[in-house]
Amino acid sequence: MSELTLQLAIVVGYLLVALLVGLVAYRVSTNVAEDYYLANRSIGTLVLLFTTFATLLSAFTFFGGPNIAYEQGPEWILVMGVMDGVLFAMLWYLIGYKQWLVGQQQGYVTLSEMLGDRFGSPRLRGLVAAISLFWLFPYIMLQQMGAGEALTGLSGGVIPYWAGAALITAFMILYVVLAGMRGVAWTDTIQGLFMLSVVWIAVAWVLSAVGGPSGATAALAESNPEFLTLGSEYYSPQYIISTAVVIGFGVTMFPQINQRFFVAGSARVLKRSFVLWPVLVLLLFVPTFLLGTWAAGLGIEVPEGANVLPILLSEYTPMWFAALVIAGAMAAMMSSSDSMLLSGSSYFIRDLYRPFVDPTLGERREAWLARGGVAVFATATFVASLSRPGTLIEVGNTAFGGFAQLTLPVLVALYWQSTTRDGMLAGIVGSQLLYLSHVFIPTLTVEIGATVVPLFARTYGGWDIALGGMILGALLTVGVSLLTTPAADEQASRFVVGSD
Amino acid sequence: MSRRIRTLGWVVTATVLTVFSVPWFWWGDSRTAVGLPLWLWWHIGWMGVATVVFAVFARTDWDRYMGVEDV
């Protein structure tokens, strides 16, 4: 069998297995919205851990991350550790567990629904949903573009980009429409375990050929000794801290991650996942990023626009194995998009369509409408991805920063009962405006006296402007809350656990 | 131990855990051991410490700050 046929067979084989899992999930599901979006809040530890994990990984783990490690050294492992292993784990407790408790009590399905109800404000509900969709839509588009390109690359150009992206879009729609949260979570788990094992096999394979980690690192010390040194011009302390904080906080507000805070079957499930988080992050990112770094010492040449990991694997492992890893990585991209589509659709139907268009929408019809929403959403991102509009790509690339702007106002609202509706609106709108203006307005330089001051720059002295937006959002939320009084229909007790 | 001191203890622990995930005191250091940079070994060990601390927290004070007794 030729390399091409084999690789395509592996990709198609994977898709079929996933579809089968979706079918089984469909058969055990009941057709109401809460089951479709949240698998009836019955997810166990392993599945919760891996479905959140698989949603986090995406293309960066296997392509983007190792590429950076190949060019700049392995310090991204530290960024990942701080971001996901420590900060996200803490937010998992502070935001996730609290949301789970409140969700159990009040039956919320989305973040915007929870906030809208607590502050008695459909406007706040719609605003949070609209902001989330604004950042989510282009991010899904980027995943589709990535998967389409990977398929084109894999087939050596036989499958054109549009066909690859269309195939993947069609599969995603079919899958999400059938499976809902339960199916998505199940395949995420199978796939997460699979990718984790495959990555370690890959490390063993490569290292056995080059004399173990000492051999690989010795080669690196010859070619790129600076990679072994902690820190560099690229990895400045400001860069490490900004990236870890902005992405770590941003992740919690991504709809597909945030919605997972509602799905755990019990508090024990949340506790166990919280404890295992740092270990899981290490197990995945240390091997993938180190492979990228070691490739630099092994004389692997990466052509412009290509990814280092596939090239390294085809050099040191059998063809079928390399194909398996690529198929798995592509599947990782798709599984992230699956979850995003599902959550995006629930935000749209529940927080925009139902309150503002059709308030009489029932649970059963909502579950069907949500499926329609998935199809429309996926088709729209697919159409957009064909023309690759620069503005949308920019939005997708800055999505983590955009979501991070929501985190602190939400955190304040969850724990501080004096938070008011006006405070929330000010904090959310203010921080979004600050961040958006810096993303979209080109940098201006202004001379004040003898010093040149940049305006609307993305970073100031190496610090990401997203951090500034987060601080502004928190200050506005607290400050305006102190200055205003709660409206009559605000219900602070909604976020008090055990009050009912 | 009073409630306040205990809370302070957790806040300090969380801060130390976050800050020293990166061995800042080895900035610019390039020593290696057993095939990996020393700073990476620190990080790997530190994540292990984080897991132990998280496990202790999950067993002891997990519900203390949420206003629930049994869920």
C-alpha cells in the first residue's frame, strides 16, 4: 500500500470509529436540551478530565508548540505548566467548582444564563453570549483551516484545500448533531488516552535511535547550546508571565471549557480532576515540546510552512506510525472544534435566540434547534475560511485575550455579593473596548517631551495589553459596584450555595 | 488554628506554588542532568509538589470556602 493510501486510510478509519462512538452515545441519550448540552450532568472523572484536556490541546500541542520549541527552545513547557498545570487548576476550583455548585442548584446550562439570572438582566446575558460568540467564531474557523490544510498536506495536494475543509466540516456537523456532549466527551477520552500513549511511544522510538535523552541533549548542546539555557530574548519573564496568565484565565471563559464546569457527575469528580491536572499537563507537554527541541540538535530541516513533528517522526519511526500521529493530531483539532460548535450553538440558542426571539421555546424543540445551530455555525465558519479574511484571522489569534477579559468580572460576581449589574456591565464592556481597540487600531507613536510613547500597542515593555484589560475589567466591576446600588430584580442569593 | 490564619496559609501556598513553577533564580542557567536541563527537572518536580498540595487541599478545605458541608 502506498504511503498516501495508508495515511488516508488511517484518517478515515479514525473518523469512522468516532462516528460509531457518536451513534452509541445517541442511543443512550434522551432528547432534551440539558442532556444534549451537558450529558445530564453525569460525567465521571476520567471522561471529564480527558474531555477538558482534549478540548485544550488542539493543534498547538502537536504542531504549533513543537515548532516554537524547535526554533526557540523548550521553555514553553514552563509556560504550559504555569498556565494549565497551576493557574487553570486553581481556576478550576475557584470558578469551576463554584459554577458547578450554583449550576446544580439552579440548573444553568451556560455562563451567560447564570449571569443573566443572577443580575436579573437579559441584556447582560445577551452581551456575554455575543462577546463569547464573537471570539469563538473565528477561532473555530482557524481550526477548520488547520485541519483542511493538514489534509491537503497529508494527501500531497491530491485533496484540494476547500474539499479537505468541506469534508471535515461535514463530518463535524454529522458528529455533533448525533452525539451531543456525551459523544463528544467519550471520543475525547478515547482520543486523549490514545494520543498520550502514542506521544510516549514516539519519544521512546526517537530516543532509542539517538542514544537516549543524554545523547539527544548532547547533540543539542553542540548545535543550539542557547536552548538549554533558561530564558532568552524570546522567552523573557514578561512573555512567560503574560502568556501563562492571559491564556490560563482566557481558557476558563472559552464556552466549551466553561460549559464543562456544569457537567461533572459529583463533587468528587471535580476534586480528582483538579488533583490530576498538573501531572496530566506534564505527561503531554514535556514529551511533545522536547521532541521539537531535540529535532533542532538532530539536524532536522523544516521547510517554510511545514511542521517539525511529522518530519521528525518520518525520519525516526515507521511510516504507519507517523501517519497515526498525524491522524491523531488532526482528530485533536476536530475534537476541539466539535466541542466549540456544541457550546457555541447552546450559547446562541439559549442566550440569544430564546430570550430575544422566541421565549416560548421548549426543552425538546431547543435540543433540535441546537442541532440546526451547529450546522449553521459550522457552515458559516467553513464559508468564511474559504476566503480567509485577515480581520477574522486576527480575531481568532487574539481569542484567548478576548476571553480572558471576562474572567475577573465573573470571578468577582461569583464571590462578592455586593457586585451590581452596572458593575458587571461596566467591567465587561470597558475591558473588551480596551482590548479590542488595541487589537484593531494600528500602533501610534506619540512624542511627549523627549520620550516616544506607543499607543494602541499589543505589548508595553513586553507585557501583553490583555493583562491591562483584565485589571481594568476587575477595577471597573468593583468600582462601579461600589458606586451603584443593586436593581430590584438582582438576586445575590443565587450565587450563595445552600441558600435554597 | 484560626480560620483566618488557615486561609492566609492557603493564599500564600497558592502564590508560592504559582510563582516558583518557573525557577526564576536559575535564570540564564544551562546546567543539565540525566539528559535534561536542570531547570526542567525543577519544573517537573514542582508539578509533582503541586499535585500533592492540590490533593491535600481537596481532602481538607475544599468545601470550606464554598459554604457547603456535604454535596
